[in-house]
Amino acid sequence: MKTLRLAGILGAALWLAPVPAFAADWDQARVTELAGKLDAAVKALLADPGVDARQASAMQQRRHHSAIVSVREFGRNATDLALDLTKGRGREQTLGRWEQMRMVGDDVRFYAEESSLPGSVRTKAQAVRGLIDEIAPFYAGD
């Protein structure tokens, strides 16, 4: 059961933090840059062979599979967010996409609680989480 020591790392790392107490002034160039990095980071995470790590039980394997499906959905949203921002769409036009990403992040956290993943995946997931945390203040409160 050594593999269980990494339980939930994918979900915990990708789960979007609650809306920050402060909102950053909108900076189109900065948010566009961060969204591009987020898109690349999610793609790198999904390309890691460790994402396909076998789980200790059939139930954990099903949860892990569900988490990966959610990560892929999150990745599609990240790509669309980056494209929308690159096309000049601002906060108001991209807020809906950001909210979709938050909901998928909640799903990933729920399903991946018992996932066991190698260190390379954990590192990539933490990088994704860091970028999410950098973007979140730009979409915080009104």
C-alpha cells in the first residue's frame, strides 16, 4: 500500500482554490500569458506516462480514471481560455470559462482523493496549481 501515500495528490494539486479575498486589477497581457502557461502545463501533465499509473484496487482505478477524464476536460477549457484571451476577449467574456474550470477542478478533487501517482505527475500537477493560483485573483469578486 506504499502507493497510497500519494493519495489525492492530483486532485489536491489541481483543485482550484477558493476565490481569493482580494481581486487583482485586470491585466489582459498578464492573464493571457498565464493562461498560455496553464494550457502548456496541463498538456505536459497529461503527456506524463505516470498519469496512467495503475491503482491498488478496482475502485481506486475507477476514481483515477474519472479524475483523468476531468483533467482532460479541464485541459480543453484551459486551451479555450488561452485562445479566447489571445483573441482579446477580456474578463467579462472569459469569466464563464473560468467558472467552468473551477467546477471541473472540484470534480477532479473529489474523484482523485485516493489516486496514487508518481513524483513526476505530482510535480506537474503542482505547477498547474501554481498557475491557477496566479490567475485566480484576476477573476475574483466584483
